[in-house]
Amino acid sequence: MRETQSVVLAGVGGQGILLASEILAKAAMAAGYDVKTNEVHGMAQRGGSVVAQVRFGAEVHSPLVARGTARVLGSLEQVEALRFWEYLAQNGLAVVNAQAVVPVTVSSGSAKYPEDVEARLRRAFSRLVYMNAAEEALKLGDIRAANTVLLGAISKGLDLPIDAWQEAIASSVKAKLVDLNIRAFELGMKFH
Amino acid sequence: MKEYLLGNAAIAKGIKDAGSGLVSGYPGTPSSEIIETLVGLGGIKHIEWSVNEKVALEVAIGASWAGTRSTATMKHVGLNVAADPFMTLAYLGVGGGLVLISADDPFCHSSQNEQDTRRYAQFAQVPLLDPADPQEAKDMVMYGFDLSEKFNVPVILRPTTRVSHARSDVNVDPTSSTSEGQASFGRNPARRVSLPVHVRPLHRELLEKQAAMEEVLASTPWNRLDLKGDHGVIASGLSALYAEEAILSLGLDLSFLKIGTFPAPSKMIAAMLRHVKKILVVEEMEPVLQEQVEMIARKVNPGVEVLGKGDYISRVGELDLLPVKEAIARMEGISPETRPTLDAEKILPPRPPSLCPGCSHRATYYAMHKAFGKNAVYPSDIGCYTMAVNMGTVDTCLCMGASITIASGIRLGGVEEPICCSLGDSTFIHSGLTGLLNAAYNNARITVTVLDNSTTAMTGHQPHPGTGLTATGEASVPVSLEDIAKALGAGFVEVVNPYDIKATIDVFKKAKEYQGLSVVISRQLCVIKALKAGVRRKPLSVNENCTGCKLCVEFGCPAIEFEGDKAKINNLCIGCGVCASICKNNALDVVK
């Protein structure tokens, strides 16, 4: 299994998408793969839609994921999963956190937040894990671990060994948070 | 040894390993992390955030002329500001190697245009290195110093957003080492004083170097020719990665030429053109490579069909694997894959970037609009505050510092309505000062508002002369913006705290009535900086007085929502309290 695998992680600025992509990239490196990721900085980060793209394999060329080729789409915000839907391959796995972050366009009344998101997600994605990552993280006492819970669920769609994930988590979060994040990851793995 | 590095961090490592003794720059996405990484790495004699890109390049030139390897970093539009020293530097040459890093931003992820730095390299006739990924960026920047010294010219490294902000596993073993000598300035007027009599022969010398530079660049590992079938692809920089992957995934037997340096290697291009009947040129933005390919084709194989910009490859935005794959498939007569669409896209609420909850710019603009009214003209500038375009107080944004000069022109051109322009503190220092002086000198009756959040917020909170700190965190002279404004000739200068809405409106009203050049400095630390510094204010909540009038909702703070028929404060509230002073019904309280 050395074919290039692509993952798209979506969310809203400030949700921890960049840390999640770093952990995934380091796990792929620990498993011996060539890795490329891409992310947004600057203006786009301020409360806007944020997307990180991760690709790994024997030799990765493009740092960007072509539409329709991602093996996994993970989203920390539910409508953002629909926004980046087109990146996922037709048989790909979508992992979506059941959280709504209301955009300014909605709170100011110029747009509406869709009401039937779950139904739309189920229609859009043939393989969907729809979970409340924040609630799971709260069970462990820290809502900030929601992104690691999401990664745990995502890991079911990728061929990376568990010790590579553990090594990546250990090298990406503060020492005192390593155990908590590894438990958060394991919680996420139970969803499928 | 391999490390997982951001493209800009890989560039920083290369700068350090090459022994660059001085690094200067002005922040600009996607280039800012180069200097920030270098500050963390340490070991560079001098690193600075300069006040603008022209200054940064000139400081780097000074160091170079004293024999120190030096680097100037900026975003693509920064090179416009630095173009004056840059163009003549190409004639005068360097001392220690000088690398200018100009980061391009195809698709304008965080920029006002998508100009192509490769045009500047052609214009000035200096070499340009076009990296495809973080590894190449690191290797190229190191090579750039050697090349600069070998040919006595500045060298440009031109990463794009997808290189600067890519991360990958980068080999960080130093590939060469340089010993740093004692800096000394050797007097040499014929090469350092740009008198006409000196520069005429230097222009000739620069032209004469071109062929040799191209020859040397051709032999670098970043140019690679692979002759196979009689159709081919030529691609430059990052586009070459898309093209290579596309050819592999389509399983085609195409000849391929990867280009990583400019001037592009004409002998390799000629060899390719002699071999093929049809060729596709793949590059982002301008047809720089394609024009060179077409010129060579006329000489070596006029019958070859050259495809590229216009019909096959877009000149607008950025490329990725899919459009490149589609262009190659089309050249080869392969029908494109059809892709399903999702009707849900129509119901997605837009999620544009916006000012943070509690951002003081929102408060300043609210007060400004209250005082100046809807008939006033509001030229604005480049910074986070440009995102407030929906508040009615951002009527123009052209380039750094242009708010003041555009406002002056609007007034002096004959407009009689009130005019209040605005720009951030870092932008004011970058290139607002000359405009303010010009407004005073030429009697432009306008109000200039400095949105002073005491940092360069948009690009990641870099310090500037107003903050009293240098790039490396050392204490420096904290420059007073109000003293500068007075010294430049503003007759009315007041400082306000924008969280005090009523006082701010009053000051704006006074500025509006003032019969001369007025300056309002609206000062409140950036909320992100304040939170990081440990500032904690109590959040607000809505009480039973709320009538659902939506006045606070229209203010546009992400912490204010509308639920049922009343306003609601969500957990994003940082407690600035501005909404409470806007509310007419005393319906917002600080949480006890």
C-alpha cells in the first residue's frame, strides 16, 4: 500500500485544524511515508473556513488534493463538510463533528444556517461517521481534544499503524496533554 | 536528517546554513514566517523587521556591500515598494551574496493582486529560482548566495503560497558551509555610485552576463529533461509537480521538461522542441516560460504546436492537479472525467474571514460612521480592517498607505463631502508618513484615522517602531504616532480609546469640523495580542430589557447572535463592552 493517500481536514479558524493536520502528517512520516501538507495563513484564517490538505505515499508530487480524490474528509464543523464535499472520492470516508459554528453572515441575518444538516450529510456521503467530538472530548475533561477525537475516527479510513499515531501525538502536543490526547484518539477510533 | 517543516521554515534553515549575516524584511503573507523562524533559530548577526520593503532591501544591500551575505524577505507586492533600489542594484552588483525573497500569491489568498515576480526578474535581468516544494526552496536559497557572488548580481527566490505554506519532510543536513569574515566596506565609486558615467558600462556588463548565467543555471538539479514520446510538457516550479503527477496518473508516454530557474535553460528547451510535434507549457500566472518557448520554437522548430495560456492553462488564480491533468488529457484527446455536483452548495452560508469578536477596529468604524455619516467618503487601506468593508467605512483599498493620498486626491479633486480615511499603525509607518506630510503641505482638509492596535496583526503580530520592540524582542525606541503626526503637519491630533464609543464619536465629530488636516489615533491593543498577554475582561449577557431591535446584531460582532426574537451573546465574547454602549435599552450587562 504505497499509493498516495489524500486527506482533507476542514473547519473554522481557531478550531485546531492545523494541529490535527500536523499530527496526521507526523504519523505518516513515522510510518515511513513521504508527506506533503498545505494550509492557509493570513487573512483567510480570521474566523473563515479553514482547510488543511495532507498527502502521503512513497513519493508525493502535488501538495494539493485534487477534487474527487481524497480518501478521507474530516470536518470539525458540520456545514464545512458540505463545503468541501467535492474533494472526497466517491467511496471515501467522511468524518463529521456534529457541531454548528454560526458564521457572521448568519448572526447578522444575511444568510441562513441550514436546519437539516444531518440529513444532507447522509445524502451527500455514502460512508459517513457523524459524531459529537466535542462531547467525547468533554468526557475526558478537555473540549480542546475534539480534534484528536476526530483524528481517531479518521484513522479508520487510513493505513497507518497505531504506534505511528501515538508517536505523532506525543511529539505534537504539550507533555502533560499527551495521555489525554491519546485517550481522545482511542475514543475516536470507536466510531465507525 | 529529515524534519517536518513549513516551506518558510525550510527557507529560514537554508538562509542560516548559507551564513547570511543580515536578514531584513517587512511582513507579508505568504512570506512572514521566514524571519519569525530565523528569530527562533538564532545565530544570525542581525535580523530586523524594517519599516517597509524598500528600506529592508536597502539595509540588505548595505550589508552586502560591506561583504556580509544578506537576505531581504517580502511578499510580491512588497517588491513594488522595493523596486527602486532593486532595479539599479542589478547594475551595481553585490559584495556578499544577496538573495531577495519575493513570495507570490496566485489566487490572492491574502493579497491585492496576483502579479508574477518572474516578470521582475526579466525586467531587472537577474536570476530567479522557482522552487516546487520546501526541500527545493531550502536548497535553492543556499545556492542563491553562491550564484549571487559568482555573477555579482542579486538573486531572487520566488516561493508561491503553496510552497511557503506547504509542510513536508525536509532534509536539513547542511549541504555546504561558509565561514563568515569580518565585514568591511571597500570604497569603489565606479560600482557603488550610480552616476550616468558609471552605470552605462554596468548596464552593458549586466547584459553580457546573461548567457553565462543561463548556462550555469541550466546545469542545476532543478532543471530536468526526459525525452520520450513526440508530445511533451514543459512546466515550471510547483506546476511541474502537478504535471508530473498528472502524466503518471494518466499513464502517458510524454516527454517532460521541468524548469526551476530563470532565465530558463534555452538549450534544454530547444532539445525538447526538436524532439516533439506538440507541447503544453504549464505555469501559474503569467506566460513567462511560454513566451520563451515560443521564441525558441520559431528558431528551432517552427512547425511545433505550442499550447498553454489562453486555451489550456488559466492565467488567473492558482493551478492544482485537476486542471493540469485536464489540460494534458485534452492535448492527448482523452475525454475528461465527468464529476458529480452537490446541490447543497447553494444552501451553504458564506463563511468569509471577519474581524475578531471584540476587535477594536469594528468599534472605531462604528463611531467614525456615526460622526461622519453616510455621505462622507471613507478611503481605507491594507490590514485586518479591510475586512470591515460591509460597515460602510471602507470605500477604497489600493496599496499600502494609499488611504491618505487617495483621500487627499478626492478632496483636492473637488469633492466637498466630509472625508475620513483610515489605516493601521504598521501601514501608517510603512508608507503613510509621506502621504500625511503631503496632505499637510498641500492643504488637503481630510481626517486621517490611525487604527492603532499596536502590532502588525494581519500577518501574525510582528512588532514595528511604534511598539518599542525589535524583531528579536529587544527594547528599542518606542516611536510616538501622535508626535509623528504633529511633526508632519497635522493641526489636530487626538488619541482615543475606541472601546469608549461615546468619547470616540465626540472626537470624530471635532475632527470632522476641524478646518485643516486632522488625525485621530484610535488606540486599543489587538484582541488576539491582549488574550495572549493574559488580559481577561468579563463577558456580557443580554437581560430582559432586550426588545429584539437588532441594533447590536447589526454591529456585526461574531459574539452576538439573534435567537428567537432576542439578541444573545455567545461564548466568543471577550468583554469589550462596546455592544452595551450601542444598545438603546440597557439590555446588555457585564456578567457578574
